[in-house]
Amino acid sequence: MTNHWIDIKNSDVILVMGSNAASNHPISMKWVQKAKDHGAKLISVDPRFTQTSAKADIYAPLRSGTDIAFLGGMIKYILDNNKYFADYVVNYTNAAFIVGDKFDFSDGLFAGYNAEKRAYDKALWAYKKDDKGIVAKDPSLKDPKSVFQLLKKHYDRYTPEKVSEITGTPVPDLMKVYEAYATTGVKDKAGTILYAMGWTQHTIGVQNIRAMSIIQLLCGNMGIAGGGVNALRGESNVQGSTDQALLFHILPGYLKAPVATQQTLEEYIAQSTPKSADPRSVNWWSNYPKYTVSLLKSFWGDKATKENGFGYAWLPKLDPGQNCSWLNLFDAMYDGKVKGFFSWGQNPACSGANANKTRKAMAKLDWLVNVNIFDNETGSFWKGPGMDPKKIKTEVFMLPAAASIEKEGSISNSGRWAQWRYKAVDAPGKAEPDGDIMYELMVKIKGLYKAGGKFPDPIMNLKWDYADEKGHFDAHRVAKAINGSFTQDVKIGDKQYKKGDQVPAFPLLQADGSTSCGNWIYCQSYNADGNNMARRKKDDPTGLGLFPGWSWAWPVNRRILYNRASVDLTGQPWNPARPVVKWADGKWVGDIPDGPAPPMADEKAGKYPFIMTAEGFGRLFGPGLNDGPFPEHYEPLECPVPKNLLSGQFVNPTIKIFKGEMDKHFTCDPRFPFVGTTYRVTEHWQTGIMTRWQSWLIEAQPQMFVEISHELAKLRGIKDGDKVKVSSARGELDCVAMVTTRFRPFQLGKLTVHEVGMPWCFGWITPKDGGESSNLLTPNVGDPNTMIPESKAFMVNVTKA
Amino acid sequence: MTMTRRDFLKISGAVGAGLAVSSLGIDMGPVKAYADELKKIDKMKTAKQSTTICPYCAVGCGLICSTDTKAKRIINIEGDPDHPINEGALCAKGAALFQTTADNTNRSTKVLYRAPNSDKWQEKSWDWALTEIAKRVKATRDANFIEKNAKGQVVNRLEAIAHVGSAALDNEECWPLVAMMRALGLVYIEHQARI
């Protein structure tokens, strides 16, 4: 989230789209209700009338996978009716930027498309720059090549009638939503978006979020209280685990995973560090070298020296374009290329799309290590349905882990608050905290490599002093290493730091090896002041619910990101009633300012507010993504319509399509005539691997079901409570039919399209006859930027079992 | 003692109706024993409280654990009224957090191993399991390590071992996992954030 949970109370219009917050983030509704108490409006846009919809002032249905059509229509409405916040747009976004002459868009394709590679040459989307390297601008926003005019031109096709025919949303409902949300395009109104997997699990997932980012920038909702782009993340520490980079393409703190063409540290740094010719742009990522070197020091300690590139050679390098994300990982495993597998606190047998492929893939492993607190479909895959243990050679190690209350450490919520939690008791039986398990395992691996082996250096040199005097894993030691410390005596300005001192905050990190820091964005979390993540102060000086003394938020305890966009050029809040920051007596008061630079009216020292982009401006035009600088509607890979009504491009032209025997997909196929989607329920969590073992929760939500409309039930002769079979190109499952008015058929012009929905919290291991995972049905096709699978829109059949 | 929630509701419903419970034929023995236990806990000087954050969604609600330090058991978990986000409220999952403790006999408490082609688990020791896993990590890594790619560039990576997980681990566990897996040369490193 750019903002945080309590901040929702500061909104005037709350759009919940791609999320059912009431069910899946129930306590968030406390803050939604507080906003409603002062007159805020809640809008719910969802294929199904959900528990959130039941609390909404406005509900609009839309067919799964058509959010860009819906939002594109909203962008058109805002521009056509001049509902945008002009001062904000001109001064803080790239609306005035001139795009180079090579840029074009025609019939669903941007300039630079290579059909064979299924990829764009993004160089054709570059801005026009002067000979000093500064982007050309037209502050009047009239130049036809200005981002503003290109934006207007792009969404001109997204008329309410066209949008309605694609989304199935009646035109009056579209207009209700557009009108309500556009009221936030003024300086004293705040609009927020709460979204989740309903937006990200699509082949156009990233562009869904981009579309809303454009709306938020047009309305001046970025950086203000009650505004922002707010992802409701799904796991207690998925924010933290992402920050720490348990992903193939990044290193801790969102540094890039190095590539084979970057053979030296210098090459890696040069290619990763963005440059800006504009002195008014902070371009915060220009500090990249400091974070890289500090990270390497945290991995390899004293063994990382200037002479050996701080151990850069010890990091694995990807080949250019090599993508090791989830869908590719299990594809490689299915092809027998992966021999050993750690499934550590995760249940891929039920959680990943096309779960049959995942389960079969695991049967090809030599060995699997499953660390978890309960038995699950992954660790026990070899005795699952359709598996013959006698034919499966995979060795499986099931390691029992401690539950959350049986260990100490921090987790980061969706609002970037890193909160420390404490151990109440030891884990039962032989169960151990994950920290102890990984610590011991690496000690043993290091022990084996002492005698030699392939390329032992990175293993032997890995700094691994995370145990206390008794040999137990110590979370405090790790937390301090993540914050970082000085590796030698250093003088910065007039302050003298000693070797071993914790680094106070990341502006003090160095590129010369004198600082070690496991994750620059967590620098300040545990410093000389102590464990800031454990703080419990209830002060709220601004009254906006920032609670600056409760836990610690990254970066540098800033609670609302881009908050220097919440003020005018002189540093006065757009909305004095909700001042996030304010320039007074030569300094900022309120939240930690997003960059300490003075307001932009200061010609010499003022800086643009969007400090994490190289240019310093919010991006209406986003030239860095794989599928285009403007979101464009494409149909899901499996969809119910014969063509895309907005262009000749049926599906996203840059997605990877797997072609193996397990990778079947069918579109507009009479065997699978209904749109299928997946979602969650309050009583279960993710695959249910924890909650299905709990009698209290299973009693409330006992078995797999599919929600279908009355119209579809009639069509198929299904009654509420009947046992039905739901099938897709990839698998099938039996479950109970829930006939409901929450789904209604979509009218897409002359075409009637039915949609059904299922939770994905069930699995064969428990309860008996409780049902299987809906991920047996979902397609393994992903967004071209993130490779998040399209679990929210695919085609199924529903028949009486 | 074991008292199901259903039993408790049945009994409290009867009491609420003002009926003499024993006249309904309900055996008050277990209830009395349970109430006596609760009284003992109240007076226990060995009880301690600690705060925690919910392990489920990413709202980050606060909870308070009450622990009988003598019996080394958590005896209650409820919402933390001081927490600014949830102010003591919890959803069904957080409210049931007690069922993630040792009280739930479904908890995995043994180190288990499944041999090739076997249809059952064998119980093992930690030392055995971690030693055997370490041996396999080394064997697989040594046999499949890629020093140079097809272009002759130094890549020092390992594609034959993959890792997924976890968004359920603490920051102080996620980070060492990353350090460890990168030091081993893994590139297939993924978790819940990707799906």
C-alpha cells in the first residue's frame, strides 16, 4: 500500500474493486465504516454481489477480466468532463511530457511489436529529450504528442456503450460509479482504491493497477490522506517476504537479480542505476550502488572486499530474459529439470494454477523438503488422489515447524508496518521455529563443503552468525543485520560512527564497503534507538491515524508515500483539514516527508515529489512495462466472447503461452461455456492448510462449493445443495452447488454469459469429502510483467454430478 | 478436559433459559470440572501475557496470548484492545487462533521421512533429517551446478534445486532463507507473492 489500513477512514470515496475486503480483510471494514460515518461513499465493483457489496452505497457488476475496459471508461469520463485536478496533474504527473515521434498505437498494438518474439521494443516509447537529456514538456497539455493528449486519444474508444458491451455492466451503473469516483478530483476530496488478487491474477493484471494509478494521479489522490493505491495483500508477511526478495527476479530491497551480461559489479551497478539529467529530480534510485554494496557485505561480511567486487561473483546470474517465476518453475519441474525442492511454509499442490501439473511435477523430483505446521497436500502429494506411491520415487522430508505464537520476530503488514511479535511458548513435540531449521541446515551444508565440492566459496564465505551463545537461532541478530551496521569506524559529516554501530537510517549507507545492510528499506528498523518494530506508542499527533510511534514502517517510518504531492508548490496542504505534511518555518511537519527537500516553489532546492521515478513525476504514461505504456483491454486467455470489441488483438499479445501436454486451454469452446472465477472466504485462509485442521473453522465453512445464478441453475437443472461437477480444460472436481442471486448472467450485447465462482481453500487431505482445490481448474498463463497466473478468469462447465 | 464448543453453547443456552440444568438430564460433572479449572487459572501466578500479530491476512491485527508458564501451555488468545488497527476485534480466523496451538492434536510434531516408492511415513530425528537433506543438497548441487552458460559467461547458478515459501515466515526468517538460497546458487526462488 502507498497508504495504510487506518488511513481508509480519511477517504471520501472508497472503491473496492478486485477485492472483497469484507470477507478477506474483515477488520479493514472497521475503517471503511469510520469513513462512511463522516459521509464517505463505498463503491463495490465485482462479478459477484459480495459481502463488501452488501455494505456498499453503489454496486456494479462486471465480467471477470474486463476491468481495464471499465476503468478506461472512467479515465475517459474524467478527461471528457474535466474532472481531473489540473494543478496536480500539470505539476506532479508526466502529463506535460512530450513522447517521441516513434510512439504509436493502432488496432490493439503499440509501436515496436515483434510478433515472433511476442515482445515490444520499448525504445520506441521513449520521451522526447533535449540535448541536455531533459524531457521536453508542454505545460499547456495541448501538444498532440503530450502524454495528456495521447492519454485522451487512447481512451476515446472506451465509450460507456462499448464498455458496457464488454463488461456486461449496465450503462447507468457505469455512470453511477464514474460520477461518484470523479468527485474526488478536487483538492479537498480523497478517493482510495482497495484491490487484491481480483486485479492481479490476470494476463492484464499489472495494467489493471496501472489503469487505477492513472485515475488516482488524474484525481490528485496520490500522497494524500485517504488516497493512494492500496493493495490488500493476502498473507501476514507477504509484504515482508517480498521486501526480503524471496522471488527470482530481485534481491532484498527490490534490487535487481543480476544477469549474465553483467559480469562485474561495476557493469551491474552501471546498468541498474537510473540517471536523471534534471537537477530538480531526486531520482532516489541513484543511491543504488550504496544499497548493493551494503547488501553484499551483509551476505559475505569481511570476505566481501573491494578487490573481489564484494563477492559479486558469488551471486547466481540469470541469462538475459531468463524467467524463473512460479509457472516456469513448475514447468521445469514437470520436465524433470528440477531434482530437489524446498516447499517451505507453502502448499503448491493446492495454491498454484493448474494444480494437477504441479502435483504430477513433484512426482518427478528426487527429493522434496516440506516444512509446515500441519500435514498438507504438498508434503503428502505421493499418497494423494491419482497417485500410486509404488511408482513415485520422490524422497520426502516433512519437518514440523513452530506456529506464529511459538517464535519471536517481525512481520510486515500491507501498510508496510513491520510489527514485532513475541513467543508465548515452545512449539509442541519436535516442532522447531523455521529460523532454527534453516540455521542448522546451512551449518550442516557448510560442514559438508569444508571437505570440498563444487564452487564452495559463496557457501563457506556466507556470513551465518545468527545463533545466540546457546546455539539457538536469534531473530534479534538477524533483525540487526537487516538494519545494518558500520563495518569500520566512519565519519559522516561531523558525526563519528564506530565499527559495529547500527546504521541510523539508509541515507547513511555507503558504497565503499564501510556499511553492511541486509535490506536498505529496513534500515532504521532496529538501530541505536532499539527495536523500533516493537514500539507501542499510541500518539497520533496529526489525528489522521498515522500512529508514528506504533511499530515501524518502511521507509524511514514514512506512513503515507509520495506525501510531498499532498501539498501545493509552496508546501501548503491541498486540503488543510487533512494535512499529511506541511512546510512551516523552513521545515516539514507531520508525516516523514517523502524526501526532505523544500517545496517546489523553492527554485534552487525544491524537488519533484515522485522521488522513486527517475524523472520525479507520477506516470500517466508508463514506458517501462512489457505490454505497453497505457493499459489496453484484452480478453482473458480463456474467454466467452469471439472477439475483442476494442481492437483486433484478442488476448494480451505479450503473454507466454505454454504448449505442453498439461497446458491445455480452450476459448469460446462449447464444452466450457461459463466464466469461472475463484475467491476466498473469511473462515479459511489461502489453501486452508492451517484452517481446515481447525474444528471451529471447519464447522463454519465445511466444504467446497460453487456459486451459480438461478438462471444457470435452471439451464442445467441444478437445485441449491445438489452435488455438481465443475470442469475445465485442465481438471475437474465435485462440490455442492450454491444457487444464489449474487451471480447474475451478463448481457454482452446480444450474448448472454454466465459466470460461476468457487473458493480455493479446500484440498483432499482434510476434511474427508470436503472437496478439492479449485486450482485444479485454473490456467497456467500469467501476466507478462509479473507472471501471476490468470486464476480469476477462465472457462468451465458445471453439470449435475 | 475436553469440552467442545457445541457442548458449551448447549449448556449456556440452557442456563440462559433459566432452567435448572441438571433437571434437563445434562451431566454437570464436566462443566463443574471445567469451571474449577478456569478458577485455578485465574488465580495462577504463573500466568503471563504476551502480544502477537495474527498470522493470516495482511491487516496485521494484534492479539494477546495468555500462557500458563508452569504447564507451558497457551490457555487463551484474544484480540489486543490496544492495537490501533483492530482495537481488539478479530475475524473468525484470528478469533480461532487458539486452534493453531498445541491444543490442536493435528499439529505436525514429528520429523517424518518418506522413502522412495513407500506408502508410509517413518519417524526420524532432526539430526538425521537435516544431515540427509544437507547431503542431498550438496549432491544435487555438485552434480548440476552451472558455472558458465552457453555463451561462456560465468553464471554460477543452480537450476536443479527450487525453493518456494514463505509469506508466513517472519522477516528474520525470510532474509536468511534468501541469503542461504542465493549462496547455494539457486535461481528458482519463489513464494506466495507470485501467485
